[in-house]
Amino acid sequence: MNRIVGSHDILLVTLDTLRFDVAAELAEAGRIPNLARRLPGGRWEKRHAPGSFTYASHQAMFAGFLPTPAAPGRHPRLFAADFAGSETTADGTFIYDTPDLVSGLAKAGYRTACIGGVGFFNKQGALGSVLPGLFEESHWEPEFGVASPTSFESQVARAEEVVGRTAPEQPLFLFVNVSALHQPNWFHLPGASKADGDSRATHAAALEYVDRHIGRLFTAMSSRRPCLAIVCSDHGTAYGDDGWTGHRIGHESVWTVPYAHFLLEEGATR
């Protein structure tokens, strides 16, 4: 990361509420081709979320604790605050002396921008302003939120604007919280109705919707210089698994998430 920071733009995308099993199945079945072609080996990495709901998980990620590989052992982190006793800080870790990764990258010269999705990023109250308040600039509109059937394409359009307004010489750290997977998502499945409600199938359809538009985001973020992209879920959600529904619970469907990071070469196309 010490070779990446300063020379590359950085993109962090959280596919809010995306389950690992659904993500893995769709990649295997060829249903998310734009994401799968970027995933190392065409597969998601299985990891454990740092929190069971959006606010807790993002607070941890912005402190440098991205989802942890789902295997025993000490796993070196990409980013870490400078504090004594850290057992997962390695030679390649980018270490910052600020309270969070966002301000650490800002101190390293990055413009920092947030494009929010779910309610914890909507800036409509004190709580919804905490996470976006970490960034130099932040964006949220109702069109980006969970109730919008076109949320992600609206977010991508705003991301393209942010990239276009960033001075060519200044590196950019862009964070996008994708709301499309979060409930309600029934409207992403053709033929479904509100009365049908959300299900594993509508969750999968929402990921297919995101995949149709994510190539534009990758193209924008690699238009100025090479870009490190980190794409992951912040937590999963249960759809009746073992009698459980939702998240902020300690179920495997919530704690197990997909993760990938990869480099986008300058001028990469969809």
C-alpha cells in the first residue's frame, strides 16, 4: 500500500447488505460479468464483516479494519492507524497518524469524497451526518437511497461528476455506499410486487442490477491514473435463515461477506 498511496486513486465500494453466498453463486453462474472479470480468479474472497450492521461496520472500516479473511491466522491489513501493539500491521501496510483512514489519506494529499446510500449517510440528522462528515465532500440524494429503483445508476452519475471536477494532479479517494441490495429490493426482480416482499431472489436481482452499471464507475475512476479498487460488503442479511430475518444479529448469513481488491489500469474500460 505504501507504493499505491499517492500514485493511485483509491475507490472503496461497499455493497451494503450483500450476502457472500448470493455473491458467490452469481459470479459462478456468470450472472455478474462486469464484477467477475475484475475479481481475482473470477471469485469473491470469503471474509468476516467487522460489524453486523452498517454503522458499526463502516466505523470499523474507516478505522482501517476491512473485512477479515475467513481463515485462522493473523492477516496483514492494507491500512492501519499508528498505535502500539497492532498485530496486523505489516511492512506493506499504509500507516496513518490520524483518527481514521479518510483523514489519513487527506493528510497524504488525497481529495476525499463520499457518495452515500443507506440512511446512515443521508445527512438528514446528527447520526446520518457522522460517517459522511469524515469526508471533505459528501453527497446524498433521495435518488441514491434504498427506496429508489435507480439508486446505483444515480450514484454512478454523481461519481462521474466528482471525478470530472477533481484537479488532475490531485489523487482521489472515493467512497460509494451502494444501497440497492438493502431492503426493499423486490423492485429489481422483474414481475415481483411489493406484496411479494424481499427474498434471496430479489437480493440476487439487485446485485445483477448493480453489475450492469458498475463498469461506468470503474471507467471513471481509472480515467486519470491507475486506481486501487476495494469492493466488499459491510454485512449480510438473513432471509428466513434458521428462522432469522434481517441483520444486526449474529448469524452466519450476516457475518460472512464477499470481498475483493484489484488494480484498475489507467484508461481501463468497462
